[in-house]
Amino acid sequence: MSSNTQKNLGSTTALSDTQWAQLNQLTPSLTPAQLGWLSGYLAGLAQTQSPENLPMVNPSASEAASPEKFITILYGSQTGNAKALAQGYKAKLDAADIPAKLVNMADYKVKQLKNETHIVAIVSTHGEGDAPDDAVELHDFLSSKKAPKLANLSFSVLGLGDSSYEFFCQTAKDFDKKLAELGATRLVDRVDCDVDYDEASDTWAQQVLDKVQDELKAKSHSHVVAMPHVGKPTLSVATTQYSKKNPYTASLLESQKITGRDSVKDIRHVEISLEDSGIQYRPGDALGVWFKNDPNMVDELLTLLAIDATTQVTISGDTLSVRDALIEKRELTQSYPSFATAYGQLANNPELNALIEDKAGLRAFLGERQIIDIVRQYPVKTNAQSLVDMLRGMTPRLYSIASSQDEVEEEVHLTVALVEYDAHGQAHQGGASSYLTKRLEEGGEIQVFVEKNDNFRLPESSDTPVIMVGPGTGIAPFRAFMQQREVQEAAGKNWLFFGNPNFTQDFLYQTEWQRFVKDGVLNKVSLAFSRDQEDKIYVQHRLLEQGAEVFEWLEQGAYFYVCGDANHMAKDVHAALVEIVQKHGAKSAQAAEEYLTALRRAKRYQKDVY
Ligand SMILES: Cc1cc2nc3c(=O)[nH]c(=O)nc-3n(C[C@H](O)[C@H](O)[C@H](O)COP(=O)(O)OP(=O)(O)OC[C@H]3O[C@@H](n4cnc5c(N)ncnc54)[C@H](O)[C@@H]3O)c2cc1C
Ligand SMILES: NC(=O)c1ccc[n+]([C@@H]2O[C@H](COP(=O)([O-])OP(=O)(O)OC[C@H]3O[C@@H](n4cnc5c(N)ncnc54)[C@H](OP(=O)(O)O)[C@@H]3O)[C@@H](O)[C@H]2O)c1
Ligand SMILES: Cc1cc2nc3c(=O)[nH]c(=O)nc-3n(C[C@H](O)[C@H](O)[C@H](O)COP(=O)(O)O)c2cc1C
């Protein structure tokens, strides 16, 4: 650390002489990689503390402006994107000497709302137009009778979403509407970002900054404290410098099919080496995976469009061949409204044009087509650059981590279902799942990052019982949970509900569960093999059958976890839980819902659904 930096650290929020001595004793022995890791770790540590207790990164700014004159950046994020943007925005405001507080919506004290003068809310949408877990309470509060009048508040909302969904950026729309209804004034109009959100969010951020600059900018630079630079904020700052934008190049150790030869599913156990990366994760976290599209599909697409594969194109200032661009940088296995609109103009086909006007019809059309299906159906002539410009950037896929680092150390394990289906007379595969299970060879390189998920965590006390509901690939995080509870020698009871089509073909990790049971780690396993009999049996049927005992566990303080399909399973499991609480807790349907809401608020009912 430079002496200049040390000299600047003379303010009240800087380190004491003793702390300096301790830091100086440690830092000379660290390698550059370790220093990098430590900076991310410390930044992450700071993020995990209550924002109210955190020193401002730039205290001079807060001192110079009057105490109420700061901007509160509220973020509500499920899979890390809004959080990373909010962190980036905080850094931008710090650099501009604009006092700002960064607060996760989950930690926000609603009583504070009436004292705020400036708020920006950066929030994503999940489920079917639902608020991310961390934003639920604030979202509900703003719609409640308790919400105060906010005539003194200026605000702006940035929404993150995906235009393929029916309720695009719904949570941001709700926040924007509610704040305005409560009397607050928009600094800048809400911006709804699609999956390619970098440019739109940057523009919005700059506009808000320009608006608040004069009012909030600190008057004096005299006490600026040069905190150690922690680099660009990352999605997983608590553990590593690697992030979605700066992924780690890992290598595939193993990809083993764990469904039987006659299974209707191809599910793989995937092991990836994180050797020497310093990456750390916790049970409940997900792994983000950047993948490559199938070169055969890309070649076919280029042939259909009569585009020479070697034609050079430019993406964000980089020049590369159109073939490489389509393999590495563009989303081809999903289709989306922005592509349909641009392609429709080119094709000028009445049928396609009519479809583009019909939102629901277009969603259904796109939901069952990949880009190549649309090109086959409506042939056009275009050039390489136009094609690349019509397509949206690739987005990494997330996979719930199926291992505990206390058990597997520098590895990370996943449970990946290959998405494959026939449609429009052709075989189709999902981009990332086919890359992980089919195209990537053992030893091959893959770019990954850890996506922290504090909304899916084992109880703090290892004595607390847990109930885990994870059909299909939903089993993944529970393998991590059980590895962790075993290493911890946790005294708390564990109950697993698992389901899949057939016992003989689809009992994922069967021998591991058997060993956990034998060793007394797993106390109960309830299985629902849906296709082994005429009538479907699902995990919620098993829950209902054992409702009395499930309720007893809940009353004993058990945590309840659900992982896997969001569209059907998680909703049906919730309905079963309501029924159980009603029946065995002698409550009305409304009281049972309130019971579950209280569990959710106490973090005792957690979901990792997709
Ligand atoms: C937090 C989180 C955790 C996750 N954990 C896991 C996990 O542990 N394991 C796991 O396997 N997945 C998991 N997923 C899902 C995973 O991220 C990917 O979405 C999944 O692997 C599919 O990605 P893909 O790139 O292979 O498919 P894509 O290229 O994204 O293609 C999927 C698209 O194919 C289309 N499609 C799929 N089936 C059909 C069909 N039958 N007919 C017509 N169209 C169809 C749909 O439009 C769908 O959107 C998780 C997701 C999230 C958000
Ligand atoms: N976003 C994506 O692109 C994507 C990609 C892959 C997976 N997913 C999601 O991830 C989920 C997990 O996939 P998976 O293949 O591992 O498992 P899955 O499809 O969820 O199937 C697991 C088990 O759950 C059963 N099931 C079906 N409907 C159910 C319901 N309403 N309630 C409870 N159980 C139900 C299935 O039975 P039957 O099959 O016999 O009915 C099967 O026995 C998928 O359902 C899907 O929603 C999403
Ligand atoms: C399971 C799931 C459901 C989603 N539902 C919606 C939705 O209803 N509307 C929408 O606009 N976006 C939806 N999205 C897209 C997310 O909002 C988008 O990926 C966003 O960038 C996530 O930001 P976050 O990481 O901060 O949560 C969904 C994403 C997932 C994984």
C-alpha cells in the first residue's frame, strides 16, 4: 500500500494505529492474487453487515452535505443482477462525491421512508411478475394502508426483467406507481431493462446522477479518505474477485449421467474444478455458467441465411468472425420479442407481422421456437452484422450448487438436466445444458462465477430441524445441505422429500441418500415416483400424507425448503402446506397463509425455484 494512501487515512473512519500495524504485518506476506481475494472478501464482509452500521465509503461527502441530503439506493435482487448494478451505482456516486447509502430492500427499515429525500430503487421481477424475495416486504408495505405520504421524496426506479415474460419488469412498475401515488416526484422516468441491460442501465444511472448532482454533491473534498480500492463491484464479492463479468476459467472434471438408460430424462452429475481460484461458496449458492452455442447449429443458421462464416462483425468494439460471434456471444437457443420485431421488419411477412402485434400469441410462438426455427419458417436475406445486431447477448445460466466446500474443497458439483425436445420436425437442445452435458469434454475449460443466495441458507443453529422438498434437479442444493450438516455433525433432524418419474431410472444420488440415512445424518426420506403407478404421485401428496408430522416439525422450529420447478411444483407444494397448517393447526385458510408468511419472514420457509 502506498504511503500516500496511508497518509490519507487520517479520518475518524480510518484504521487506528494498532489496526494499521496489524494490517501492515499481514499484507507484505500476501501474493497479488491473495490481495485481490482479500479485497473482495472485505468488501463482501462489509455488504453483509447492516448498512446502518457501515461507514460511508466516502465519509467526507456525508459530512459536507446536510445529514438528510443523501440518496438511498435500494435494491431488490434474486439472482444478483440488480444487486451488482446497485453496487456499481454506489461506486459511481462515491466517485462523484454524492453521499449515498446502499441498502438491500430486505434490510430496509420502512419507518425511515418518510425521512428520505432521494431514493433510487433497482429491482428485478421473478416468478410470474412477482417481487424478488428480498423486496416482498417493502413491496407489500408500499401498497398497505401504513405507507406514509412521501411528498418530500424524489425518486427513480430501474427495473430488471426479461421481455419474454408476460409481466415484464412488473415489480419495478409497481414500485414506480406506488411511490408516485404516495406523492413522491420522479427524478427520471422509470427504465425497464431487458436481459441486455448494460447500456440502458448506464444511461439511466447517468441521468439520475446529473439530476441530483447539484443538490447533493458534497461541498468539500478536504477530508476525502482513500479507502483501499476493491475493484469493480462484483456479484460475489463476499468470496472472490470473480464475477459474472469477470468469470473464472474452470475445468470440467466429470460429467456423469445419473439417470438410467431407459429414463425419459438425461440428468448429469457435473464436477468442476475451482483449483487455485480462491473461489468460495456456501450451500444454497448457485454457479453461473457461460456456455458456447452448438457450432453445428451455428453453421446451419449461417447456411440458411447465406452468410459466409468468416465475415467479420463488431460487437461492443470487438471484431470477430460472425461464426465465433454466434457461438460465443449471441443467444440462439431462446427467442425473444426484440428479435421477432427486428426480424419481422426484414421478413415483411403478414403472418409474422400480425403475430408481433399479438403479445400473448407472440409469447407462445417464441416459447416453443429457437432462433433457427424462426429463420427456417420465415426465410430472409440479411448480412452478418445485421444478424448479430438483431440477436441479444448471451446470458449465463445458473445452476444450484450440489456440493459443500467443506466436503469437496476446490470443486463445485452441479445436477444438470439436459433440455432436449423435438419441435417443428427437428431435434432441439438447450444451450447451456447441452454444452455442460454433451459438448464440453472432461478437462475442457468453462467460465463460471458464484451467485450468492442468502435467501436459501441452512439455519444458523445446527440443532434446528430442516425439511427439504426437491423433486428432479431440485435435489441439487439438498445434497450440499446434507454434506454440510454431516461435516458439522449437526444434531438437527433432516427430512428429504424427493420425486422423479421412475424409481429404477431416476432416483438421483440414491446411494448417497442411503448412506446418509445409514449414518444417521438423514432422518427421514419421503419418495414420490410419479410414473411408477397409474395415478401421478408427487412430493406434495407425500407431504399431505404425513401432514401431522410435517406440522409437528414446523412447530418444533423446522426450516422448510423448496427447490426445483417454479411454475407448477412450488405452487402445489405451497398449497399443500396451507392445507397442512389448516388441518393440523386448526386454522382458517387465511390464518394458515399468515402462518406461512410469518415463516417466510423468519427465513424459515425458503425457495430456490426456477
Ligand atoms: C437459480 C436457478 C437455479 C437453477 N438450478 C438448476 C439446476 O440445479 N439444474 C438444472 O438442470 N437447471 C437449473 N436451473 C435452470 C438452468 O439455469 C437453465 O435454465 C436450464 O439448464 C436450461 O438452460 P439451457 O441453456 O440448457 O436451455 P435454453 O437454451 O435456455 O432453452 C430453454 C428454452 O427451451 C425451450 N423449451 C424447453 N423445453 C421445451 C419443450 N419441451 N418444447 C419447446 N420448447 C422447450 C423453452 O423456451 C426454454 O426457455 C436453474 C435456474 C435458476 C434460475
Ligand atoms: N427455465 C428453463 O428453461 C428450465 C430448464 C430445465 C428445467 N426447468 C425447470 O426445472 C424443473 C426441474 O426439472 P427436472 O427435469 O429436474 O424435474 P421436473 O420436471 O420438475 O420433474 C420432477 C418430478 O416432479 C414431477 N412433477 C411434475 N409436475 C409436478 C407438480 N405440479 N408438482 C410436483 N411434482 C411435479 C414430475 O412428474 P411427471 O414428469 O411424471 O409429471 C417428476 O416426477 C422443470 O420442471 C422446469 O420447470 C426450467
Ligand atoms: C424463474 C425466473 C422468473 C422470472 N420472471 C420474470 C418475470 O415475471 N418478469 C420479468 O420481467 N422478468 C422475469 N425474470 C427475469 C429476471 O427479472 C432477470 O433475469 C433479471 O435480470 C434478474 O435480476 P436479479 O438477478 O437482480 O434478480 C425471471 C427470471 C427467472 C430466473
